[in-house]
Amino acid sequence: MKFTIGYIDHNDDVYNKYLGPSLLNLLGDFDVIKTNSLESPAVNYNHILKKSNNRFVILTHQDISFSKTLLERVEKTITDNPNFGVLGLVGVDSNKQYFWSDLNKQHEVQTLDCCFIVVDKENNIFFDDKTFNDFHLYVEDFCLQTKKSTGKLPYTILISKDPKTENFLCHHSVTLRTLGSRWGKYNEYRKKLSDKWGDVKTT
């Protein structure tokens, strides 16, 4: 199974600390597509999806680090649940209960956080880059689009323990630490999500 890993190139310091070293050590069959940060994340992610020659596309932030065996675990998750809609590191169900990826179980959720997701291109779903044209809730909307169009649900990933790392797959939350969880135009885009989908739980 070959993967495309796509990310937006906007912070060299963060990339060099987290994502860059993880990609250098990553085992498996993959290619990398990076885009600039001149457009919204939704526009950039659509570009990556269209450019990728592989069925499964990982879309990640630069403040993510992971074990060298990440792709093995993602492939295991897909093999165990081939009818998934979107896979992610952390999600929220309809009761607003948070679920992080864990070792033994995939958790069915309503929406996933934008920090790290796995997309199946065969679903033929793209990001709504007209409505969600900023840095907020574009992945949550993508999850809901996928469910509505295909009936396939979002799930967390089956991760595993690695003796060389404390965290097999870790979001270091650089933006959250510096700006908080409701930074920028979050509330404006939260209303857009509610107007489009009703009462939806988000991370």
C-alpha cells in the first residue's frame, strides 16, 4: 500500500523540529507533496488530493511527530476497517466525548481534528474551500460531507507503542499553545458549520 503525505509549508522551525525528522525516518512506500501557505488550508488540501497518484492520502500539520512505523499502523487500520470515511488522530462523537487514537480499538466519531487525517481518494470528496476558506473547521466539514455523500464514518487510528518514542503519533499543538483553542475567526466559522450541518460536535 503506497501513501501520499501532504502538508502546507509555512513554518520552517516547526517543520524542522517535528514533521521533518519524522518523514526522514519513516518506513514504507510513500511520496510527499507540500504546498505553500498563500491559500487557505482547504484550497491546499484539495490541491494535494488532486495531485496525488495514490489512493490513500495523509494530510498533516507540521507540528506532528510520529514513529518510523506509522504507515504500518495506518495500513493495519485500513485493512481492519476498509469502509472508513476519514481516519484521524483525535475526534469527537455526537455526545461531545473526545477519543484519541489508541492501541486496541478504533473509535467511531462524528468529526476529527484537523491536525492529522487519512483520506480515501476513491470517495471523491473534496474540501469546501468556498465556505471554509480560513484555518478553522475545514476538516470537520470534510468529515460531515463524507458521511452524507458516502455513508462512511470517521474513525480514530489504531496506533502502537514504540520503545524509542513516548508517543507513537503526537500533536505538539504549537498553534493551541500560542493562540488558544478559539483563536482568530473560530466563532465565525463555528457558526458557518452550524448553519450548514446543525448541532455538530467539534474538537
